Amino acid sequence: MQKIQLPLIHRTIDAYWYKAASTKKRPGILFLPDLTGIQQTTHKSAEILCQEGNYNVLIPDLYSGGTNMRKYCVQFLFNNMVRNNEASDNAPLAEFFEILDQFKNLENVDENNIGVVGQCLTGGFVLHAALRPEVKAPVVFHHSFGLKGSGAPKNCTSLIDKKVQGHFVYVDAFCPIWRVKQLEKELQGKLETNWYNLPHGIPHFFFNNKQGEKAFKKMSEFFETQLK
């Protein structure tokens, strides 16, 4: 693992790069943390995906670069465009795409073969990333922003033409079942839904119990299938 810096338009953030062992270009996975930030589980997930799947994995630290948790989350709470996961006038989403574009340019990353993982706070980003042709494997864990309807504008979800893997829990105040059902309807069969008897925050349980292990395995299999 290598700690690097990504110079963005408004700040420079830290990121953790797990570089694939291959000297040839390999698919990349952009692994976004949730509201709690980068955890040991996040690093362990990246390490396994890198070593066993031979993927390039990048974990951006969204709370670095002079932006703490409170300051970053305020953008979601008080900006109407962000709260509704709109494509325009959405500063966190624009910054996410900056990170994605920089990741694609890293050494030995196959810029046309990218997976993206988003969860809770960052889950809505995945639905926008699914519109990009280079993002072949979008994975969303209970997208909690986009408070209206499916969690993303219909004029965006209607354009998604690839499979999106979704992971959800049965009781979730942040991402209720009705929102998932609406997203299923809008994606017209392109959303793979996986359900768990877990609390909100599925990736935190990847290595703690059977349900968490199942979620990690499902995600890994999706990458293996989609990232040729």
C-alpha cells in the first residue's frame, strides 16, 4: 500500500493506493468510505481485492486536505442539490469525478475497466458513475442521499445501461425498502438487489459474520464478472 496525494481543484486529499502486482494494466476499483471515514475494514477489503483479484484499488480520504468530517457532511445536509443527488451544482459529486479521473491516470490502471464502490453517504455517487462508459462495475451499499424517490434523478437513472449491484438491509431508516423498489423500477431490471439481516453499514461487517462475508463475496464475484 502506498499513501499518495490527489491534487483536486479546491484541495489536495490523501489516498491509499493498493497497486496490483502485474506489470501490465489491470482494472481499477475506487473504494469510497462512508460517513465514518476510512476504517480497518476498508483497508482489509482493498488489500484482499488487490492481492487476490489483482486489481488496483484506491481509497480516497474524503476528510483530508483541510476538510474534517463535520465540514464535509455539512455540504450534504444544507445543499438542496446534494441532498437530492442531482447531477449539477453538486460539489461533492463533482469532486468525486475529479478523484475518479485521477485514479484512471495512475500507473498500470486500465482506464477503461473501472469498478466503483459507494456506501451510505457516498452511495449516490455510484449511480452517477454508472453513466460513465469506463465504469463497468458499479456497486452501491444502501445509498442514503438522494432523499427523493429512488435516490437519484429519473433523468439520470433512465440513462443507465449496465448492471448495477446493490446491497441493502431490511430495516434501514437511511435507505428504506421503498427507495430500493423505486430504484429497481427505474433501472428496469439492471439493479441486482442483495438483502441482509444486518444494521446499516454492511461493509463494516465484511469480516465479522456470515452475512457480511456473503456481501463481500458477492461484491468480489461481481468484479470478477464485470471487470474483464
